[in-house]
Amino acid sequence: MVPSEIRALFAVASRPEVVSLAGGMPYVSALPLDEFGGMVGDLIARNGAQALQYASAQGDPRLREQICEVMALEGVQACADDVVVTVGAQQALDLITRIFVNPGDVVLAEGPSYVGALGTFASYEAHVVHVAMDENGLIPEALEDTLARLRREGRTVKFLYTVPTFQNPAGVTLSADRRTRLLELAAEYDILVVEDNPYGLLGFEGEPMRALRADDSERVIYLGTFSKTIASGLRVGWALAPHAVRAKLVLAAESAVLCHSSFSQLAVREYLSTQPWREQIKEFRQLYRERRDAMLDALETLMPEGCSWTRPAGGFFVWLTLPDGLDAKAMAPRAIAERVAYVPGTGFYADGNGRRDMRISYCYPEPDRIREGVRRLAGVIEGELRTRDTFGGVGHRGSSGVDTPGPEVV
Amino acid sequence: MVPSEIRALFAVASRPEVVSLAGGMPYVSALPLDEFGGMVGDLIARNGAQALQYASAQGDPRLREQICEVMALEGVQACADDVVVTVGAQQALDLITRIFVNPGDVVLAEGPSYVGALGTFASYEAHVVHVAMDENGLIPEALEDTLARLRREGRTVKFLYTVPTFQNPAGVTLSADRRTRLLELAAEYDILVVEDNPYGLLGFEGEPMRALRADDSERVIYLGTFSKTIASGLRVGWALAPHAVRAKLVLAAESAVLCHSSFSQLAVREYLSTQPWREQIKEFRQLYRERRDAMLDALETLMPEGCSWTRPAGGFFVWLTLPDGLDAKAMAPRAIAERVAYVPGTGFYADGNGRRDMRISYCYPEPDRIREGVRRLAGVIEGELRTRDTFGGVGHRGSSGVDTPGPEVV
């Protein structure tokens, strides 16, 4: 296991003078907290004997039915018996890796990919091979080339891990025709697909994208969470898996935590039963769209020439690439000194790539703070460019930051 | 991983006509549910932005301080920085096993031992070696013999897992002088001790026992939980570990679940800050003592000759040994038919022992139901004894139940 950059983020994000574009925290203050509190209070008073007691390892049966109703919004037809409730989607990812991966097995993932997934894969000694993306998500030809090469090399590929919609960290979305092709390749090369979809319902335009799982129930394991659509502090996620995998997941979950919290599960069940959750998701979408717009506008206005970035249609994240010769990791301490935080791109690669890249997120700060953060970031980048142009490159300075603990690993 | 007997228990325990002496569920209905609900409702309304947000991987800092105050009741002096909050003590056990155990390594455990621990050890392919117990807990001479034998055999012993106080499943408690000897042996053979102490504050007489961790902070990893002293549905447990182990535990926890639920953690924090938790524990002790008395009285009055059982001074469980020639696992379906459930002893051994034994728990049913359950159980045992005396042994019938799924694995 490698020291986590996420923990360091929490420390930085909590310093009030810093505009943090680093964290992926949802803006839970947008929830009607009085109503939520009243709902939970009533639940305990009325049904505390269940809400405060052990639960089954698979998760509350009624909640698993509601989870199927939520997934139906993305075209997924599923049976509650194939759902396992987990401690966030992170636990589902951990258990799936535990079940499938032996040390040295290959796991495919987009490059860049979710930092928490890479940490889990590393902890089971998986060998992560990245597959290139562009603005339409993972590139099928790159996937096919990679699969063919690994087959020639006799490597065992256990699964493809993908965040197809409003990807973390890149903010891009896999197009519909690529989804079809991805599933064809998975079948041709006989690999599982782990579809991690925390942001699927947080699109800014039109209807939700159709999930990969909607078109393949035998080869796709779908991971979902209420962390972004209700509240991350409840830690209620789930896996929807083919039946044989589901049975193993339940045993693994039981071994890992005995059972999930009834308290959290029943709070979600109650929320979905009694509160206008679809309207609340619309409010979240509106809120995040305004913040996305604030960030893209500020980037357009303020960023020096040579920077490029993605334009997310949903979710929380923009992926920004610095001009040639700049190093996002080496620059991070100087950004902190200028009171703006981001996550250097190297954290999202298992292979050392991403030095020119960073993730900047718009989910948590208010629009004015986002603009201020981008302004500060643009100033830092301009300073780096002046240094580069004066001294002919800052790459060497950058490398000194690699092994030094502290703010630069944010 | 093996199919779990715990899950089957939940199914049986929920059938109203069955008196379940099987489950280890605390009687959470004894909590003041209205007050608990009001407290949680206020917490969300007032501090929902934190209670519904991601937490740190190590756990809430104030809660970790409170955990140290709770452990001080057992003589433990600890610093909040060495505490990691986990999803029940089960997760702590899982993470410790993940960190320390390679396939084939030896883990020592009392015989019998907690079924959830054995499941976790099996999932990491540990080789469990049991150490004998008597009415004063683990026998130091047996531990020394086992350690010496394993050393001669060149086996790697990673740790001793022990539930020293009001043990699950045997209900016995390690005496003070044996605690000293156990720590001496651990030092002599250079092994870690994992002290699992869910029931330590639920003694029926006098002051809490001094924890093993109170006398050795370098070699003992202490696991605690609020599942029995507050509510199991919150899934808030913890590990107190030497500093180097603690750092690894935080990384492992982050990889496994990202972070624990703020919602649960802050509910516990609030409960410990605002509610009379010491008095509530006294009420739990009084309640469980009455139930223990009801069970021991009924056993004394009703059990046929040849049965023996332990007399717990705290906790939830009695360990009952059947007369020679009887088989608790084979008998289980007949007990279910007579509307009483228990856990056959084999589930608490990794080596097939325990066929004459069973765990019967008094934590959840009310005293009249406990007496009725023991009455039914005595009737079943009497029937088995008549069969044995007529046909000269029921061992062969028993063996047919081993591999059959269904109620007999309860």
C-alpha cells in the first residue's frame, strides 16, 4: 500500500485560507438538514429496535429493492437479490479485488483513473495497465491493442475497471457507440467489466446515460453509491453482480465487516421512501452545473496559453494539462503557498504518468471561490512559465518533490 | 471462505415460534429510543454538514479521545492518535489479518473461539491452532506447549487471538494471574496478542477486569466496539495498536472502505457527550444478569444428567456440553423442530472439534422465553439420550448432517 494523497487532501481542504479544488466532497449542505434530522429522529424513535441492531450481510431487503429502482433510471433491469449493500462503493471495489485478483494479475483501468481504486488494486498487488482516453472516454482501439498485447504476453487480465460517466478524475464520458464496442471486446477477450458509476445521475443536460450494465448483465459488475446523490457520510454503496459473484461478495462482506450499519441503511431507505429525492438530485445537478460553469468560464478567461482542460457534462471534476515543461506535482507546494490546492495528476496513474496534469474539482467551493481559486492557480502557472522561459525548463526542480512528504503530495 | 453459520442464524432467529438461543444480538430495545432519536435528529439539524460528509480514514478525533476514556475503565492508558475507528471490531480483525497474515501462517486462538474471527482467518488462509481453555480461560501451560511445539516445527506464529473476558462462545474469563503469564509467554516467544474485548464492561459483579493491553502497550492490539454497550447497528468499533501498526491500519482501512460513516461516528460521539452512558451500561448489566440467572436456573432444574455448562460472570453466552455419545450438530434440526435454536459447537472450531458442544445465549430473549427455550432444549436432549440408550449411540446419525445445508448449520 502507498501513502494516500486523499488523506493529505482533507488536511489542506480544511484550512480556510486555501481554496481547495482538490477534494471530491459533495456539497451536502444543500440537503434540507432540518427535514433530514427530523426524519432520522422519527425513524429511531419508531423503529430503533431495527435501526440500531445488526443487519444481514447482504443488506436491507427493502433498500436493495429501492436501489434497483434507482438503477432503472440508467436503463438497468435488476433483481434485489443480486444487490449487495456495501460501505460505500469503495468496499465493493475492495471485495471484488479480493475475490478476483491474485498478486501479479492485470487489472485494466483508464489512464487516469480513480485514486481510491488504484490504492485498492495496489494493496492486492494487482498490476494496473492503463488504457488511453480522449474527450469521449476510453478509446476502444487502445483497449483492443492492450488486450491483444497482454494475450500475446500470456498475462491474466482479471477485469477492466472503468468509470464511464463523468469520470473521476478526467470528467469525460464514454460515448454510446464506444460502450457497445467496449462490451464486444470484453466478450471477445472474456474479461469482466467493473463499472463504477458514482456520478451517473449528476449530468447537467438531458437524461441519464445508459449504464454498461443495462446491456450486459453477465459480464458487468455495477458499483453504485448514495454518497453523491444523498450524503457521503452515510457510506451506503452497493454492487450489482452476476449471481455467482454476488454470493461470493456476501461472504466476503461478512468476513470483512460482519454487516453494514442498519442505522445508515435505514436512513437511506427512509429518505428514498419519504423525501423528494428525485427533486433533490435535480437541485444537486443545478448546483454543480453552476459551479462547473464558473470553473470553465474562469479557466477560459484566466488560464495562460498552452493549458488545456476537459469540459465535463456532469459530475465533479475537470482535468487540466499544463504547458509543456511544467510539472504539476512539483508546482503543488507553490500553489499551496498561493492558497490554492489541487490534486497532481500522478496520483491517478499507477505508472508515473500524469506529471503535466492535475485534477481540479468544482463540487465543494461556491462559485466565487472557484473563480478565485482558478485566478490563483493561473497566477502560479504563469510564474512557472516565466521560470521555464528564463531557465529553459523546470523539470529538474520538479523531480525533487517526488519523494518528499508534505503538501506536495496533495 | 466457508458458508457462514451466522447468516443462517438470523433467518431462524426471526421466526417468532422459535426461541432462539442462537444469536448474539444485544437487546437494543432497552435503550431510550425516543431520546436517542431526538439526539440524532438534533445532531443532523445542527451539524449535518459534518455528520453527512466524508470523514478521515482514522476516524473522528473527538470520538477517538472518548474511546480512550472508555478504555480507561479497564485500566488502559492510551493516546487518541493510536486509535483507529473501524466498521465494528470485525473490520479491525479483518485489517489486522490482512496486514500480518500470509497464507499458511499460524494464528493461535482459544478452542472454542469467535466464529467471525475464524471466518476472517480462513479467508486469508491462516492456519488456526486452538489452545485449550477451562473455566478460568485459556490455559497458560497449553499455550506454552503449543508455542514450543510450533517453534520446533519451524512454523510462523503471527499472533494469538483471544477474547479474554466473558468469552464468545464459552462465557469464561481469563483469571488475573493467567493474564500475567500469557503476556510473559507472548514476550518470550515474540508474538503479538490481539485482545478482542466486546463484553468487558458487561460484567455482573464488581469492577471491570483489567485488560491485557493495560499491562503491555507494545505487544497487544486491543479491539473494542460500541456494539454491545451502545448499539450494534451503528457498527462503530476500534483498534488500539502500537504506533507502527496503527499507521498500517489507517492505510488498510482507507483501501477497504475509504472512511467510516460520519453519521454513525458522530451519533456515538454525541451519545457519549450528552447521554448518561455509564448508567445505561449499568442497566444493560442488570438486564443481562437477570437473563443469565434465568438461563442458569433453568439449566440446573431441567437439564438431564451428563450435561455440563459454563457459568459466565458477564457477557452473553453459556457453553453447554452434551452427554457422551450425543452430537450437537446432528441434533440441531430436531431442536428446530421443537422450536428452539442454538449454535452447534463445531462452528467455533477450525479443526472439527466441538461436536458435543453448543453455544446458548441469553442476551436477546426475555427471561420467560429463555426458560421455555431451555425446557424445549432439555426435552430434545432427553429424546436423544433415549435413542442413544436404545440403539447404543447416535454418532452415526450425526455424521449425516455435516455436509447438508439447511437448519442444521445454524
